[in-house]
Amino acid sequence: MKRSYTSALLSLTIFALLATPVFAADDGNVVASAVVVPAQITHLGFLSSAIVKQVNVKAGDEVKQGQTLAVLNTPDLEYNVIAAQEAFHSAQANAELQRYKRVRKIRNGKKYWDVVPPEVRQQADAQAESAQARLDIAEATLAQSTLIAPIDATIASVEILPGEFVNQNQTIITLASLNTLQVTTTDLSERDIKRVKIGAPVNIAMEALDENATGKVIAISPIANTVGGDVVFKVTIAFDEQPKGLLWGMTAEVTIE
């Protein structure tokens, strides 16, 4: 009975220690658990709903800014561009013609050739400008059916296949800047956040790599989260020099001075 009571007391003590939120260290530093994340994560989707025509990347691919990632099957939008191009070329040719066109006039009983009236040329120019605007809109709308990489990054995930239907604003590709990783805290208590300042030096202990690194606080979330009933704030830390072998999702313990 005594042994059972002792085991129960020990279990309660361990649970209490694990549940205790992070407090400032005795030396005035703040210690917290953290996780490694990319400095930039971008979720991409289309602005319209349609069937996917092609997907040019897969998870793990390195992509450059401006590279085509996926394309929707939008024959109607392609036709609109062709029609708008033809209308613009026609209006442009007409406007050019009016600049050199001559009309026959009679003055004092004599016939002569003169340029077309200014209002006719202005009207032709206005029609060409309007056709150009319609072409710009058609091309911009078609461009929305092509998903372009906004930054140099790594493809973290691809959630769609050619032939599948995608909804407007549905995330289909996630990009991450894996060459620039940082650390964010996961359990920094509201009791300690007042001790943390932007630019504060940080020691970062990474068990997976069996090494320590240094960094600085670059951001403090103005909004709290609740984790296991405790109010915590996310603090973001940039490495002074990113360790080799560092991977997204690795855990760390940070000591913020």
C-alpha cells in the first residue's frame, strides 16, 4: 500500500512539473521550447474555379520566381483573348488609316482632297484605346489561370493532379523558403513575455543536431495563444548563422537574454 501511494505521488509530481508553464530563469533569462520553421511559407491557389490542365512541379522541387507551377483548362478565356486581339488590331488599323485617309471636298466650285475631320480621327483613336483596354482585361483574366511562383522557394506540398477540379482560392501548392529557417517558441508564458525584447540575443539548443546556435529575437506576436490552458506568446528568432543539417520541424530549447 505504501509503495502504491509513493508511485502515485511521484506520478502527480512529474505531471505537475510538465504542466508548469515556462518561467524566467534564475539569472533573468527566459527559457522556452521552440520549433524550426521556414522564414516564409506561401499557400497558393487560383482565383477561379476550373479543371486543372497541367501541374509542372512536385513536392521537394526547387523553383524560381516567375516559374509556372500549374495551369487551368480555360478554353473560353483563351478564345476571349484571341477575339480581343483581333478586335484591337482592327481598331488600330482603322485609327492608322484615318491619319492618312483623304476625303474629296469642293470649295468655290473646285474639287480637292483633304484630311478627314479631327473628330473622326479622335473617334477612331478612342475606339482603338477601348479595344486595347478590353484586350488587357482579357489577357489579365487568362493570366489568372496560370499559377506562378512568387518567390524562389521549395515546393512543400502539391494538393492537386491534372484533370481534377479546383475551387476558387483553394490551396493547391505550398511553397517554403527552406534555405532561410528560423525558430518560433511554442510555450513562452505570458508571465515572461514582458522580459523579451526585439533584438535580444538568444542561445538555441538543438538536440537533433547535438549543437547550439545563436540568434536574435526578430518578432513578438501581439496576440496570445492558449496551449494546454496556458496563455503563451509566439516569439520569432532568426539565426545568426543557420546550422548545417537544420530541417523544418526540428525542436529546440531557446534561452533569451
